[in-house]
Amino acid sequence: MLLIKNVSLFSPEYVGKRDILIGEEKVLKISDEINLPGKWDVEVIDGSSLSAGPGLIDQHVHLIGGGGEGGPETRTPEVNLSQFVEGGITTAIGLLGTDGYTRQLESLLMKVKGLRTEGLSAWMFVGSYQIPTPTLTGKVTTDIAQYEEILGVGEIAISDHRSSSPTVQELIKLATETRVGAMLGNKPGAIHIHMGDGKKQFNPILEVVENSDVPLKHFTPTHINRSKRVFDEALEFGKQGGNLDITSGISPDVGFSDAIKPSEAITKLLDEGILLEQITVSSDGNGSMPDFDENGNLRGLLVAPVSSLYKEFRDLTVKENLSLEKSFTIFTKNVADLLELPKKGRISEGCDADIILLDDNYDLKYVISRGNVMMENGEVIKKGTFE
């Protein structure tokens, strides 16, 4: 068992100073003071100078690597467990991207299972950029209904020269199959959309909603901060009630001169009246970030770091002066609610014990995933099998 004493608790709402008792991977009790019999085997963490919040949830990670747009040597590597721990991430959603041909969903599924065994919480999306999109069983509906690990479909590319240029009818068919699979499997039916910077912008999503009975809530366009033009279109999409996912790995800080810094993008959205609960952030971790010129020629490649998620979380609080409560909400609870993971994204009795502890400078000191301490005093103490 693990007992965190006298910590400032953000659940993500600010609760106050509390003790948190953890056991069997769950939060067992939260109280003003918890005193246990001396004979109990309990590890105690002094939280008096720390703040506790839910572990971050990253809904867009290339767990088995991505990329390849510059040839075989530009395929990015798998993500290791320690990369998540260093970034305060306790839940990750894996997916395929551009390469739905030489990278396989079977490998992604086994990576999800492996990370779970190592102590992380992990799920996945079925599919890739292309439509028809790759599946495990031959049907998106069956994949979502039958595989507990699969929450939805993604990342499906639109408005991008690397997409399969899907028609509205193809998107409607995919969305309907996803929705039915979600109903049969009691899943969220998430449709995770890669937003390119092509001419059609958000129109394909809006046309699907207009010409079908699939609700707008199923769609989550990501990479909306890739350029000012895409961001402006995303703002209008958000004003219609759509979900908006910002990519922490796309930023001027890491070489994307046309991008809007993620923490600044969040502030802009809120200032324009977008509701807090509509906004999420993901890393695109270990995905390649190609830079194409106006003729579609590759000028260079970058790799999106998983660590960018925590960096932008911290910058949102420190540089943009958003409250820690609201920052935690965007990076944890909002994602959990979107993906219908009720035991994630919050610290309350009966929920999974996914907790990060920060000092007064908002630096990570402890990462607790499913009740197990992965980082202690700022040092990663739990690594992957072959790290």
C-alpha cells in the first residue's frame, strides 16, 4: 500500500490538503487525515510541499513508431516506458499514421499489451491515414466490438496529400461502422482525424455530419495548431461544438515556424469562447513531422517528442497563467471523458491510482501509475523490459 500525506490535491478540481491511500492499483481513501496501524506495510510519501493531480493522458502516440516519408531510414522507433514516465503520462492511446502498409495493427496491439504488463495503461485506435483502413478482423465494426483494447478508429487523414482523399460517402460509411462497433462493444466510438493543411480543411467532417446521422461528438480533429490557417478554421469548427485536439509536438519551439505554440493555442481558444471541455492535447509522440514545400517536396523531418506533453502542460500554467485546476482538466479529465474512461483523468475513491506529484516550480517529482511508483524524487525508477 501507498500513503501520500498532506498533499495539495487537484482531482482535477482543487480539493485542498488531503491524505490519499492507494492499494490494489486503486485510490482506496481520501481524507483530511489517514492513520493506519503500525503493523501495516505501507510506503509513505510526504506531500506537504507537493501538489497531486491525475496522470496525463496522451491520446495520440505512435507506440511502434511512425514516419517513413523520407524513405526507410526515416522510420521512427518505438516508444519506451521511461519516455512516458519522464513525461508524467500514465495512459497512452496508440495508433498508426502515414504508414498503414508496412506497419501492422497486430504489432501495435502487442505493444499495447506489453505496456500494460510494464505498468502503464494503454489502448489503441484501429486504422491509419488511409480509407479503406487496415483492420484486425477485416471490419472496423468487429474490431471495435470484439477487442477490449480498441476504443475507435484513427488517425484517418483528411485535407492532406498523404491521405487517400476519401469521399464524403467513404467517411460516412467509416463513421457509421465505428458508431455501430462502439454500441456493440460499449465503447466511445472515437473517430480521430489527422488534419492536414490542404484546401478542404474541416469541410469533409462537416459534410459527414450534415449528410448522415453520425453526431459531431464522435470526431476529434488533431494537429489544429499546425498553422494559423488551420487554427482559424478549427476555431470556427469549435464554435459549432466540435472537439479540438492540439498537438504538443508541433511548436515553434521544436522547429515548426508556421505553428502556434500549443499552450498559446489553448489560451486563444478560451479567449474566443471555446469551452474548456472541448479542448484536449496530445503529443503525436514518436511520429515523424515532415516539412513539405508548396510543391509537396520533403524539406526535412522532425520527431515529435512524448515529453512535449508535460512541457506544454507546465507552460500553460507558468507562462499562460491558466490555473492548475484548468490545466489538469484539459490534459486529463477532458481526454478521459472523450474516450469514456471513467476511472481515468480524476483522483477520487475507486478510480485508478494514476497520480503525478509536482513541486512549487511545477517540476515532476513523482509519477504513480496504477498504484506503482514509476518516478521518485524526479528520477525514473521503473523502466521498460529492455531499457
